[in-house]
Amino acid sequence: MYWNMFWLPNADLNWLKDYWMPGQENLKQSYPFSSYPDNPYLIAYEMLNKSNRDALTGNIQATYSFTKNLNLMVRTSLDLANEQRSQQRPFDTEKFNKGMYRAQSIFSKEATSDFLIRYKSKMGKDADFSVSGGGSMLKNRYNREDNRADSLLYPDIYTLANRAGVLDSRPFKSSFDINSFYGLATFSYRNYLFFDATARNDWSSILATANSTKNTSFFYSSFNASAVLSEMFKLPELISFAKLRASFAEVGSGELDAYKTALTYDPVANFDGGLQNPSELANLNLKPLRTTSYEAGTDIRLFKDRLGFDVALYISNTRDQILKARLDAASGYSTAYVNAGLVRNKGIEIAANGAPLKSRNGLNWNVTATFAANKNVVKQLTDTITQMTLYNGPGSRGAIIAKLGGSINALYGRGYERSPGGEIVYENGSPKLTQEMFYIGNTVPKWRGSVGNRFQFRQFSLNILADAQYGAVGYSLTSAVHAEQGKTKNTLPGRYNGITGKGVIRNADGTYRPNDVIATDVWTYYNNHYGRDNVEGTSYSTDFIKLREVRLDYVLSRALSNKLKLQRASIGIYGRDLYTFTKWPAFDPEFGTLNNGNIISGFELGQFPSTRTFGINLTVGL
């Protein structure tokens, strides 16, 4: 898709099918009207990533009942894999002019064993209780042999023996264990009062250092209680069911990447036996993440279950979140692993359902709706810093920065220089950009919601589902590159006669006057407005309303099903992701960028078009 941004509008793709220059096959690629980036047919047919994976997954479980109230369960499982990967690039590609071949041999194994002993009993006629206790043991082993030949002697020969330079070998081994003990107790009274309690302690070798194991152990617990009011008291007839619930829960986590607490050297590429200082700074006092949450909610159903609401309010505090913070290159490191102090989330979740029309033989109409809103605030970082760069945008244009009092999903970047009255400042006819980054918006929506309708008439049913989100922004590289090349409609005004931007000019005495300069360099004008460097001008709302699914089904009558010797049969047609109402300029406002295994919201980088799906569904019960 990055190539597609640079291709000529409405040009014939058949021009690209012969991706080698005549007489220079495997040596010189052909890209008409462009020299950047690589030909897409060359990417598809020559730049190959291969994988051959053998895997074995299995588990064994046994349960023994000592009495009708006491039993023991033991279980063990194994996930074993051996994989061979390779990547090859021909001559004359953007990154590898003399070709490339890399090969990896990967072995991974994760074995888990656990046990659980459970006792249940009654306390008189009205009360029930159960207690459970158990433990688990996880062992993870990973071994990767990675050999690289990033320059080849001869074209179209992809072996390590065909390397033109020193073989770059990057072996990696990882090993960690997690042991746990846990317990659970449940109590119920007359099926309207319920109470649960859990406790767990984990020991993770990932948090150990060469000299200490003090952070490897972490304990967490949970408690929740609920009461069915409609069973306890006689309520008004319109209330069919009423329940209150409340809970407190702690969750601990010790990271899943080993050796973040160890000071080690990194190998030097293309220098056998060479070692260098790492780019990531380890944390010798890395602590486990801990989240404490409180929740209260209610479930109410009215008018003989014709209308229902489930509402939950929650607040959670996450302490010692394990983050990779960006560092100034002058420090000698690019990133450091830190425990970020305290992030607080508050939110509400609502689920509602109703039956406006209900008939035994006529039309039935059921409605479901959901709403969820969340707000997070950075209450504390580390003892020495008040802001932390979590992720950088493309070419370091923009960043996700956590600041005290702000959101952990906040987008910052350069934007328009403005007058005290908020007007855009122009210079030589083009808008000026700030040198410093400032807050652009939040990359996570303020709320999400959905509405589903189900209409049923006899054997026909129609389901329509729509959902929406509101209150977030995202940086669009696709839109920025297209604007720089004059491919978007917002770059049409003034293309032939110049344009005067709406804003002000700064006078020599510091005052401002309306901009009256005609910009004749239209490329610079629009590049400053909508180009890649202007994060403010290239960030757009990701609000949307989507027609997520429409489905029409027909269920065969019982008589016809019996005649066909079937218990049940139905046939239906459906469509998914049918239409999106949005001001987002690229393909889809629901996007994410993969960064070292993490999906980062806020930066759209050469997004693929989303797909619209149509299908037929046949269900048969024998």
C-alpha cells in the first residue's frame, strides 16, 4: 500500500507486470514513471517470506472423586513447535541493492501443569458453599537460530553460501518459569445472596535478577457480592427481576519477555565475536504490574422481561505498568524499561434490551443496545519524570506521550503556529509550523456503542447491527502523502492562480494583520497544511457509524424438517461491514499499527482497504 500512494492516478497496472528490465532479468527492476518504492509485482512474486511449521498440542486431564462433595483434578498440557523461516529479496530492491537471504530455525515449547481440589457442601437447608485450592506450573523455552546474508554474490540464488560478505548470526535463547498457588471460596444463601472470594500468588522468574528475587512474588485477590432483590422482597409488578452487585479485584502481571532485568551486551552485525552496548536499558528493579479495580452494577428487567438494563460503573488503578520509554540518544540508549507509577481508568458500561413487538404468530421485534465510555488519567509516572514518550510516529512525526494529568493515549505533534487569538500565522504566503510538539487529541474514543434489531415473522428473521465510536483522532500517512502529491480534493483551490490562506501575518512590532499574501508556490502551501510534517493538519477524527451486519434467515418448518429426517434446518444470506459513515480520509477509521508485537492506535501507515463480506449460511441439525 505504501507503493500505491506514489503510483500515478488511474494508470494501468498492466504496465508493471513485466517487473524486470528487458535483458536485465534478476538484475534491474522496472517501475515505469517512478523509481520509488519497489514494483508491487516484484514484491508479490520475488520478495518472499517462507515458513514451514510443525506443531504438537495436547493435554491430559484426570478427575478423582473421593466423596460426592470432594474431588481432585490434575491436568497437564504441552504446546510444542518447530519452525523454519526464510526471507529473500532479489537484486535492485529499495533496501537491498545486492539482494538478501535470511533463515531462522525456531524451537518453542510451553508446558503447563496444574491441580485443583474442590469441596462443596450445604449449610442447613438454605446455604451452599464451596472451597477450592490449587496450583500451577508453567515452563516456557524458546530457541532461535537466525543467520543473515544481506548481500549476495549471484542473483536468484537464495542460500547462505551465496553471501557476499560476512555471515551475520544472531542466535537467541529464552527460558522462564511461572509458578502459582490459588484458592477460591463461594457462598450462596437461598439463591438470592451470593459471595465469592479468590486469592492467588505468582512467582515469575522474569522479574528475577542475577542477585535478587525480591520482586518475583506477587499476591492478588478478589471479592464480589450480589443480591437478587426480586427474590428477597416483593417488588412492584412492573419489575420482573432486580439484582445488585459489587466487586473488588486485584490483578498482577509480571511481563512475558525475559531478561528485561539483565545487563547484557548485544552482538555486532557483520563482526564475528563483536559485542556492543545494548540500545535498551534494562531495569534491575522491575516490579510486577498491579491493577486494582472497583465495580458496582445492577441488572433490572421490567414488564415481564420486555425491557431490561444492565449498568456497571467502575474505577481501576494500574500501578507499576511495565513500559518501554524513549530516551535521548545522548544517553547512549534509545529506550528503557520502567515502571510507570499510576494510571486511573473510570468508566461506565450499559447494555439494554427490549421487545417493542411480541406476538406468538405475528411480527416480533427485539432491540439490543450497548454503550461504553472510559477515561484514563496519568496520576503518576516515575519519581524523576513528568512525561514519557511511549511510541514515535512515522519518521518521528508525532508521538504518543503520557504526561501527568493527561491520557496515556494522547497524541502530540507539530502543528500550526497561531496568534494569541488562535488564527493560523502565515509567512511568505504559507502557514508556519511550530518547532515544538503540542497536544493534538486522544487516540482512544470517548465512547463506543451499538444497536441491534431483530425482526421475526413466522419462519423469517432479519437482523441488523450498527455500531459507532466517538471522540478520537488519528494521524493519516496515506492522506498526507496523497496531499503532498496533489492527489486529494483539498489541494485543488489555487493550483493555477495561487491562493491566499485564511489567517494572519506577524508584523515586525509583534502585532498581527490579516494575511494578504498570495501563495504562488502552491506545493509548499499545501505541504505545510496537509503534509507529513504537520501532525495537526494530518490528524483527523476517527468517529464513525458502521452498518456492521445485515442478515436474513429462513428456518424450515418442523413438518418439512421431519419429512427430510432433520431436527432443524435453516438457510440465510448475510453481509458484513456494508457501509461506513465517517470523515476519516483513508479507507477505514478502525486501524492499528503493529509495533514490536503491540498494536498502536493513533498512526495509520499505508492502510489496506477494509473488506466487505457477503455470504450464504446453511445450518443443518441431524
